[in-house]
Amino acid sequence: MAFPPDPKVTAPPVVRNHRRFALTDVTLAGEAVGGATVDSWIADAGVACWSARLLMPPVAAATQAELAGTMRSGQRVRGLVQVAEVRAGPRNGRSVLVELLGVTPLREDPGPT
């Protein structure tokens, strides 16, 4: 005997192709901010998503800016991000932990022309 699906029960979102990697020489809105940890994945709707976390001085940052950095392979990447969360960092107010969500895909940066 088959039971009808409960309309209140939904399947959890599916994440595919999750990758975590470091970026060095990171800039945010053209300002050097050090390094970042990036997570990228494909959401259940087939959309490419990514986020970045970095420690930076507690400055008033724009809510949306371009992030660029260098992968371990030497490849430069960039993408537009928006600030998702700002938390106290580990250095007694001298830094904050910023979580950024990708607004545009993270793409290869050919560098200056």
C-alpha cells in the first residue's frame, strides 16, 4: 500500500560538486584584504553558488563589491559579492570575520590588459 506524500515534508536541498579552496592576494573593492576561504557548489536548481570568508579590519564596507584573488594553481579569479554576515574576529576587535555571498559566478580573471 502506497502512502500519499505529506505536503509538509520537503526534501532537503541537494548540493553537488562542493569545493573548498584558499585564495591569496585577495582584494575587495580594489583594497588588499589578505586571504580568504572560498566554498563553491551547485545548488539543487542547477545554479552555481559560492561564498567567501575572510578576516579583515573592522571598516565600513560596501554591501556589494568585487572580490578577486589567486588560487593555489596561480589562476586569478573574481566575482561580485554581497555581505551576508559580519562577526567579531579572534583579535579583540582588531578584525572581523566577514562572510560574503557570490552575486555573480566566480570567473577566471585574465588580469590587466
